[in-house]
Amino acid sequence: MLDGAKIESDVGRLKILHASHLSRRYALEDKILKEYPPPGRSSG
């Protein structure tokens, strides 16, 4: 039973880390697109 609790704890921690990773990734993608717009597009 203790192993199951440890696994659930680890899964919860990994879900939080995954969400943090995605948040940082999307923030970086937004920053890149704002600073380096694709050719042929204006920056706004």
C-alpha cells in the first residue's frame, strides 16, 4: 500500500513538472514570435 501512495505522489509531481514545462515552452514560443516574426509578416 505504501508503494501505491509513493507512485501516486510521483505521478502528481510529474504532472506538475509537465505543466510547468509546457508553460515555459509556450512562453518562449510567444517571445520568439514577437521578437522574430516570420518573414513576410509585420510584428503588429
